[in-house]
Amino acid sequence: MDLNSASTVVLQVLTQATSQDTAVLKPAEEQLKQWETQPGFYSVLLNIFTNHSLDVNVRWLAVLYFKNGIDRYWRRVAPHALSEEEKTTLRAGLITNFNEPVNQIATQISVLIAKVARVDCPRQWPELIPTLVESVKVQDDLQQHRALLTFYHVTKTLASKRLAADRKLFYDLTSSIYSFACSLWNHHTDTFLQQICTGDEAAAANSLERTLLSLKVLRKLTVHGFVEPHWNAEVMGFLHAVFERLKQFLECSRSVRAESICRDRLEKTIILFTKVLLDFLDQHPFSFTALIQRSLEFSVSYVFTEAGEGVVFEQFIVQCMNLIKMIVKNYAYKPSKNTEDSSPETLEAHKIKTAFFTYPTLMEICRRLVTHYFLLTKEELTMWEEDPESFTVEETGGDSWKYSLRPCMEVLFIDIFHEYNQTLTPVLLEMVHSLQGSTNVENTNAILIKDAVYNAVGLAAYELFDSVDFDQWFKNQLLAELQVSHDRYKPIRRRVIWLIGRWISVKFKSDLRPVLYEAIRNLLQDRDLVYLESMFTLLFQLLQEVTQCDTKMHVLHVLSCVIERVNMQIRPYVGCLVQYLPLLWKQSEEHNMLRCAILTTLIHLVQGLGADSKNLYPFLLPVIQLSTDVSQPPHVYLLEDGLELWLVTLENSPCLTPELLRIFQNMSALLELSSENLKNCFKIINAYIFLSSSEFLQMYAADLCRSFCELLKDITIEGQVQVLKVVENVLKVNPVLGPQLFQPLLPSVFRGIIDGERYPVVMSTYLGIMGRVLLQNARFFSLLLSQMACELGQELDQILGNMIEMWVDRMDNITQPERRKLSALALLSLLPSLNNVVQDKFCGIINISVEGLNDVMTEDSETGTYKDCMLMSHFEEPKATEDEEPPTEQDKRKKMLALKDPVHTVSLQQFIYEKLKAQQELLGEQGFHALMETVDTEIVAQLQEFLQGF
């Protein structure tokens, strides 16, 4: 692409690409996409976005296309990679001028320079860092700022590289520029402090921006640029200086007005100081040892004493609490029970911690946390009144402890209480004892104090197990507080029920639960709080009333737990929920986590409804279809729960519907994923086989067989067994059609047996499959034997002999009694026979048969005779105890299938007798006697004992 002739054309198309008219926009985007791989295109883009006279939107778009091109075409190995000549020109052009007037474009240019640096610096771009260092020294404000901005993004990018060679390069870079970075930061910091003192806010704002950027650079260099930073005096000097600078900036915040242009940047810089300390502690805990004392003194002083009044703000308090928490909880600072096994660094850090956390300090932290920070604020109480759902969501956010004050202080309390529970338990119990009886509803402060103390007792439930008689407290105090109906007592009612929820899994007698359930039922009718019929109805009403996704998820979780707990007893009460869930599913199209909660509820609902879940199919099956279709984007979130729902739907289905059969079209792509969900996929396949083998196999057996053949090439041993079990189930359910449909898989099974498969669990499954074929489809077994003889170039008898010999030899690999009996039946089915190989292996066949008899025969103590304990003569409805799930439709199908299975319908004792008798008739008395003499006398004696009466 010629620069001179192309620039005008590219500029015109970029201009069209900024149009709001799609008729103009779309063709322009297509044209730009075609140019992406054209030589010279990025040189044209560079000329356009560095030309400050052009339209800002066009320049912005040119920067974005350039930045995206780096990701796709900059690396040498990339398809359509840029030439080395063009890259050299582009690198030089990018750092010619740091004078971009538009902030947003300047930021994008800095980011794209950093992207190039990630690939090329320092080897292909050695001049980048020296150029940046020189540029940040210039007097021109704009050029200095843009160079510093780029310096930060380059440092940030290089610091993120993790390969050993890259780490070494970054260490070398850091050592060469660290002194400069420190002096740069000190210079801008001092300049800012001087300007803020003289009241020159505009100049101070500019200096503060540079202070912030240079501190960002230092943060990356300090945290990631040294292997053992504590040996570097300059690093430790900078970290100690952080505390002094923090104090100066906090004092500055007193004089800076809230509406000042500096205020926001000032607070960001203060927070960045704390992030330097937190990151350094996280990455270099032992190097941080020299800073433990100062960090604790600083944080505790500002957060838990009057020193912080008037200067601290919420996010700063959060950061200080995180710093205390990380020091308290850090495993590097916890010595082993045997101190001799601990490193000197660990012992030193532990010594500093122990000396700091004295009883007075711990007591003050605990009391101030509970009676100051735990108190609900006016804003929180107002939010609870006006929007209780948002209040609850704010309170229970996932990682919010890192960023929000209330979760952060609660996590700090838990960690400190856990670490120093012997010291703090009496302090907290004293607070509890001072709050006996109900609180005056007119005394708002007393109510808030009690809420805070109860919160602390709930958070410390596990630590207080041996110190609090919760049952007595519940009966004598808490239950009565739940019954105070005054509107101002709402915080206590809410906190008490939360407190019980925390303790119920720790220590709560079961005979108190009926009283608790009644109290909960009353609270659900109360408008201020967000068993069987009334409880379910009230929960469903709440589900309809709430609007926030998180709240709906919480209510659905409780509903799921109730359904799971009562199981089939839920059936009379779920009509409304069944009608509402389709609407909720439609409304939640943009909220995949809420859809996951709906899927979980449906799983428990189907289990509770059993065969009646068929009535849900118009809604249920499209949900399963969408959740398990890997071509649909939501499957990333819904797949795991969708597979679970698919499985329980099949297990509880009374029959196979065309729609249920059609969903299986999703399975082929799922098997190709070979993901952690493969196990559930096999369970689903088995469920279809048990549900209706003929229809299912006729439609999908060929695809399944192909998928299995591919899977077996590259799958774990456990995965191989899962595939083979599916084949075994097919043969069990359909012994005539099954071997033909899965014929491509059977030669490898046969080869696995005669080669002596080394994994016992795989060999056991091989023998289970071959046992089914041999016993239930002798004709197909003969064809398979002929096929194997042809493939291996051996005689039929030789292959048959090898198989029987290996079967006998590996019988111990089979641990399941059913498969052991199946092996005996299968090998006995070769009798009667005149075949020399069968007669040659007769001894082994009898050995296996007698082993089988020992496995399955039980003696009737009354008659002294033996009977086969695996025989089933009639269908028995599977029964479940109180602790077990009720039987599913699939459980019943398996029982019915067992009534047709030779393992459960053929007496091994009778079968052996008949086969031996037939062999005797075939060979004559003398020939049979000679055959029996090949069997060990002890085995013969056992055989005769089992066959008494025949």
C-alpha cells in the first residue's frame, strides 16, 4: 500500500466508518477489514492518528484499528504478520513526539506502545526506555505528561510477563531505572506539596497527576522488579517513605475542599500508596517483615484511634483494614507447632505481631469494630427501608470485602477473632451480657448497638462454640426478641433470625426446631423481612414481589432447599411455581446466573414431582435444549446445571417422547468437548438406553459409535471405562441389536482381552462386554471370532484358546459379583463341545464356575441346601428409607430389566449341572471322566457339594 496514494483513500473510509448511517458504516468496516493484512496499512494509520488537524473521531478510530492490528499481526509467527521493515518504521514513528492533545487518544497511543513493547522490548526496541526517560525530563508540560503516561503503561505491561527469561529482563530494566523513578516521584511529590501549600490549585492538580503516574510506575517496579527486594536499600527506603508521604497527603486532605479539582486525585493517590504496601506484602511477605510494625501502628492509629478523625475516608479505611487482615492472616508469619521447623524469618515476623497485638490493643480493636464500625448507618437504614433488596445485595456481595467497608470490617473481625479468640472471647461475652432483655424501642442507639453485638456473635459462631449455650440463649432471650412486633425493632428481628441461621449448623438442638419454624413462618408474613404449605406459599409470594436478580436467586435457593428436603410431599403445592418459572426464565434472558438458579430449582422440582414432571415438558425441554447447545452463547454459564437437569428429567421420565429424543442431537458436540462434564454426558446416554433402547439406538447408535471411537483415541482410563459401560448397558438392554450397532468397537475389546489389558478396571469391563456377547448372542460371537482370526492372521481355535486363557487368568480383575457370575455363565455357554480348545481349557472354565458359585450361593440354614442369591423371580417396588431418595422411574426400569437378565434369572447352580450333564452325554462316561480328571480335586469336591440334590 503506497503511503501517499493510500492515505486519502483510507482517511475517506475511516470517516465513513464513523458515520451513524449503517448503510455507510457497514461497507466502510468491511473495506477496513480487508486492508488489515495489506502491507503499509498501519503506516497509513500512524500518519492519520498523529495528524492533529484531522477529526478527533477519525483519529480515535485509526488508533483503535492500529491497536487491534498489534494483537493480530505484530508477532513474527502470526498469519499475515507485518514485515520487519514496516515494524521498524512504526516503532520509530510511535515515539517521535509525545504531544497528543486529546487525553483519550493519548491513553490509547500509550496502550498500543505498551503492546508493541510487550513483544519487542528490549531486544528489538532498545531505544524505547531511554527515549521515555529523556522525554519525562523535558519542561514542556504536555510532552512530559504523555511520556510519563506511556512510561507507566510500558512498565505495567512488562511487569505482567511471567516467563523466566522475561522476568530476568524486567529485573535488569528495574535495576537500571529504579533510582530515576524514585527521584522523579520525589520531585513531583515535593512540587505538589509546595503548590498546595501556596494555594495554587491548578498547578497542584498538574503536579498531582504526575505524582500519581510516577507512583504507578514505582509500584510495578518495586513489586515485580526484584527477587529479594529487602536487600535493596533504595527499595526499602522508598517503602518507608510511603508512610511519611501518606501522612503528608492525609494532612493535605484536611485543607482541600470536597469540590476541589484536586480532591478526587488526592484520594486516588492516597489509595495508591496503600496498594503499594498491600501488593508488596502479597508478593514479598518476608521482605515485608521490616514494615510489619510500622504498617500496624499506622493502620491501627488511623482506623481505631482519634488520629484518623477528620482525615480518613471510607476507601482508605478499607485499605488499612485489608493491610491489618493480611498481616494477621499471612501464613508466612505463622510458625509451626514445633518452632524448630519454622524459618527465622517466620519467627521474627511472629514475634513482631505478638509484641504489637497486646490485650489492650486487641480489646480496643474489637470494641471499636463492634460498637463503631458495625453500627448500621443512617444511609443503610434508609436504604433498607426504601429498597430492602438492594440493601441485602450490597451486604452479601461476593468479593466485596476487598472494596466495601461493611464486608471488609466483618472479614477483619472474623480473622482477628480467629487468631486471638482466647483473648477476645471474654470481651465479646461481656458485651452480650450487658444486653440482656429486650431493648427500649425508643432508644435507637441501643438497638443499633445490640444489632452490632449480635452480628459479632454470629460472625464468631464457630469460635464461640464452647463458650455460648446457644440453646438456652435462644429460649430465654432470642425467641422473645423475635416476637417484639414494634416497627422500630425491625433491625433486631432481622439480626436475630440471621444470627440463628449462623448458629444452626454450629450448635442447635433438633427439638427446638418446631418453635423456630413457627417463628420463621410468622416473620415471612411480616413485611419487614425478606413450614409446608404456608412456608412454600409465602416464599413463592416473596419470589414474585422481589425485583433484584440476586434476591430472586436467594429466594430460589431457599425454595430449592425446601423442595429437596420434603421431596415428593411438595407435589400439592408447586402449581403456582410451575406456572411462574417460564415467565421468570423469559425475563432473565440477560441474567445467566439467575437462569442457573432457575435450573437448580427445576432439578429439585423434577426430583420431587417424579413421573409427574412430564407435565413440565413444554417448558422443561426447551430449557434443556438451550442450556446444553454448545452453539448457543449461554451454554458457557448454563451447561453444567443444564446437563444435571437433563439427567434427572430422563431418570424421572415415565416414557420417551419425540421431543425428549430430539434433544439428544446436542450430545455429539458435547462429547467432542471432552470436558469435565463428560461423566454426566455418559449418565445421560445410559438413561436414554434404559428409557427406550430400541428407538434411541435406531436413531443415534451410528453417531454414538463414531463419537466413542474418536473418544477412545484420546481419553483417560476413567473415560474409557465410562464409554465401555455404555456399550455394556446397550448389550444388557438389547443383546440382539446391540452387538451389531456397536460392532466397530468390539474388535478393540477383543484385542484388549487377548493382549492382557494392564488396567484391571478396563479389563473387567472388557470381560463384561464379551461375556454379554458370548452368553446372549452366540451367533454374533462366532462372526466376531472369525473377523478377529482374519485380522490377526491366526486360526479360530488359537484365538478362542487365547481368549479363554486370558479370561481365566484375569478373573481376579473382576470385583463386581454380577460380572463374576456373568463370566461363569458365558464360559459355561461354550459347553457342551467337542472342540479340542474348549476341552483343553475345561479346567479353567470349571475353576471360574466354582468361583462364581462361591460368590453367589448362600446356604439355607433350615434345609441345609444352597440357593443362588442373585436370582429375582418377581418385580419388587424399590423402597427407600427415610434417609434415602425415593426410587426414580429409572430405578424401576433397572429392576424390570434385571428380571430379563440371565445374571438374575438363570441359576448358576442349575446351569453348571445342565452343561456338565450335556458334556457327559456328548463324550460318554469314560471321556467325561478323563475331562474331569484335569480339574483340581479340591475344586471338584467344592463343585460336588454345591450340586448335591441334582
